[in-house]
Amino acid sequence: MGADHLNVEETARKISRSSVEALIEAIVSAEKVLVAGTDQMAFFASYLRHLLMLLDLRVDVVASPSQEALSRLGRIEQGTLVIGLSAGRPHPLVVRAMKLARHRKAKTAAITDATLSEVAKLAQIKLYYSLQQPRLRALAHGAAEPDPGARLRVYAQDSAQYDDRIKAFRLK
């Protein structure tokens, strides 16, 4: 638990507010969002998708090299925001998604633990999280939500748009 706390604390200290704001603006302005994360990052890609779908945003996940996931990559277009998640060496599928997005003039963002990551090099917006101990639990706290308030700031951009969706979700 102590290592998890240190990872979250270091991430909060090092994260750039302007990068978080840029990612929020990109999410809000995107026609649709595609989150690419494989292997240990597949869970976090799915979790991010869930959080964004609560705000009634169009979000797809690419978490494996299945035919269905590859067809989602084929639907990347100029109004799409592609978010690549990586821990350590990125999976070739995530790198491919980022390259395809750049080729099709879509916005790109990376949430990664390494400044030298190939995913970060391909991204326009970069968020780095701290991972002092490579444990899945520490990764969960560092990568799933580098800034817990980001979700609320997306909501604040146009709260009237999301009120009905959130009200409907509470009634379920």
C-alpha cells in the first residue's frame, strides 16, 4: 500500500496541468475516442472507456489483435481521438494505432510511464505516470486515472449535456 501511495504522490507531483487540460479539451471536442491498450493495460483501457461512456461519449477500445479490434482501427478518422496506453515497451498494436491515427490526421494522446516510449513519441498530448515498483496494483493507481479530477473537468465543460445521462445512470 505504501508503494501505491508513493506512485500516486509522485505522479501528482510530476504531471503537467497543461497536459491534463489539453487531454480534457481533446476528449470533449472529439467526435469519438478510441483507447488502445493491450496486455496489462487492457483493463485500464476498458476502465477508461467505462468512465468516458458514463458521460455519454462515443468510445471504442482496442485491447487485442482480434479481427473486431482491427476493424475498429480501420474506423479512425480526422475527428477521432486515439489514446494509447503503455507500460514499459508498448505492444505493436498500440504503436500501429498511434501511427494510423497520425496518418489519418486524428488527434493522439499517450498515457505512459516512459518519456522515451514509442507511443509517447507518436502522441500530440502526453501524460506520464510514475511507477516505482512494477506491480499491477501500483500500475492501477498510476495509470488508470493520473488526475482523478480530470473526469469532473470533462463534465464541467458542458454539465447540461451530461446531466440527463448521469441522472439516467443513477436510476439504473
